[in-house]
Amino acid sequence: MARRPKPWFWKARGAWYVTIGGERHPLGEDKSEAYDRFYALMRQPQQCKVRTDSLAAIVDAFLEWVSQNRSPETYEWYRYRLQRFIEHHPDLRAADLRPYHVETWVAGYDIGVNSRRNYLRSVKRCLKWATSQGYLDRSPIANLELPSQQRREVLFNQEEYETLLKYSRNAALADLLTVTWETGCRPQESLQVGARHVDLENQRWVFSRTESKMKRIVRVVYLTDTALAITRRRMLAHPEGPLFRNSSGKPWTTDAVNCAFTAIQTRMGKHEMKRRGEEIAEENIAAAVKNLAKTRIRNGEEVAKTQAELRCEAKRKLTNKRAAQLAPRYSLYALRHSWATNALQRGVDPLTVAILMGHEDPSTLAKVYQHLSLNPKHLLEQARRAAG
């Protein structure tokens, strides 16, 4: 039997709410009056809009909820993973779902520990939500184990940052990378900022509380002169909508940025292969051909691939895989992470760094940037400063 809805207090808004049938209802600030309204709602005929026997229907309901209550970036994060899961298990009933369904699905991808954890976590979170909404009595994968997250200490120094720009080969991407390097902003902030967020007089971007990450405080990103110049130029080109767009004029998305970083990693890795004189062995190419699909779709019809096409495809995939092993995997977050690390090492006090990064709790710095405690030169310099 599904769990009965129950009023809950939303501290950030100072009011009581209840979720019935996937719809959130405000009940007011007074607890007694809130419960009276709740009982009145429960006396009304309720119709569940979600087929609770269908896993796909529950995923759709969850994504709809995320789209209304979380940022577009969070929605896209869940949509990408859950859509792949449902495509793998299109007819699975929610009651029949077991942890091994999720484990075997993820095992089919050649991904790292953190990516594997995120795939598992997306499905587990969806079913937990369904339980909290009353669609399910309990989550069938509540006991699904998640691997421990591995820390990725990818940091840039000035030379590495300039190398990254050289391999980007794209002025539109370079603008996005430069602003992130100069300000330490979150990826979701640089991807959504528009002219309406820009305060030129005070040299900053301002996001309202509802547009900020946790939707609790106004988020302000202060701009260096370089970041300000890029922002001005982008405002002239795009007075409406997102400022940062790709070379085709379309707003950058998380997936598009990730693809751009993959291309950079591949270029860097191929350059390193050339420097080492590495070539993909013919026997490895021949072995890889055996695992490729032998047909492809051309003009809506299935046609056979030629041996030359198969060999070219196998060589390309093996080359890209080897290139990825020889080059670091960068990201916008790595630029933000590097900005914070560099600021702390340059002597900017942690409270100011936390404010500039948009952290509500300055103690986050101590948790995320513990690697500074392993830098003896940095700590020695701080000890000398403390001693006067």
C-alpha cells in the first residue's frame, strides 16, 4: 500500500506544504490551519496520475518534478542517465526492479568509478523520490550499494591553462574557459548567465535567490577586467538569452561542453602519441573489427560496411581510447577548483574565497581543499606569516 501524504514544513519558505499525487500544495504558515487545509484536500477525490506499475512512468514523473523544482542543469543530469536506463529496460515493472538490473546496466559502460557511482545514484534517487511521493510503498533498490567517490585532483597552473586554450581551437569555447578561470564561477552559472544578470557598474553578475544553486541566497560573481571585457562583448552579440554560445550561435549545454573537453583531451593525447612515435598495431585493429557492427544506416536503409570502413572505424576508436589515456581530462569544475586553490595559495583569506565562490558555509573550503594541507611550502609560508 502506498504511503499516505503528510504535511511538511519548508523551512526556507517558512510555510507548510503537502505533496499529493505528485502535486505540491501550499498550506500556510500556521500549523493548525495547515492541517485543516490538508484534511480538506484529502477529503477531495484524488486520482493518481502515474501508473505505479510502470518504471518508465515513474521516471517520467520524477523528471517532471525535477524540471519544476531543480535547476535545468540538475534536470539534464538526471534525464541523460535515466533515459539510458529506461531504454535498456523499457518494459520493466517497478515492482520487479532489483539492484542487479541497475548493476548490470552500468556494467555495460566503459566508465570510471565516479561515473559509475553517478549512474547508480540517479536511479536510486528516482525510486527514493517515488517512495516519498507515495507512488511506491518502498524502494525496491533501497539496498543498492554505491561505490565510494574518488577525489579527482585536476588542477591547472598558468602554463597548463594556456595549453588548454591552445588546444581548444575555438574562440567561443575560449571565452567560456577564460571567464571560468578568471572568476571561479560554477559551470551552471556561466552556462545560464545572460545580459539581464550583468551589473556593469559594479563589475559583476547577479543571480536572484531562485536562480542560485541552492535557491537560498543571492549569488554574485565578481568579474576581473578580462572577464568583464568578455562579458561586454558577449552582451553586444547576445542581448537576449545566454551570453556564452558555441561557434554555431547555440547556447552551450553541459553535454556540449563535455564533448568539447573530450575533443581537447583527444587532440592532446594524439599529440603525445605522435611525440612518442606510437601507432596502433595492426593485430589490435583486426581484433577490434570483429566487435564492430557490420552494418550502418544510410538514407534510412541498412547497408553493409566495407572492410576499409570497418578498419578505419576500429583504428579511430582505438586511437581515441589510447589518446584519452595519455592526456588529462579537464572540465569547467577543474577550472573553478584551480581558481580557489590558487586564491588560497596567494594568501586570500578563506572567508573571502568562500564568499567569492558562493559557498553558504565557509567550512566547505576545509572539506574540499584539504589537499592544501599536503603542501608543505604553502603551510610553511602561512606559519611564517602567522608568526609575523
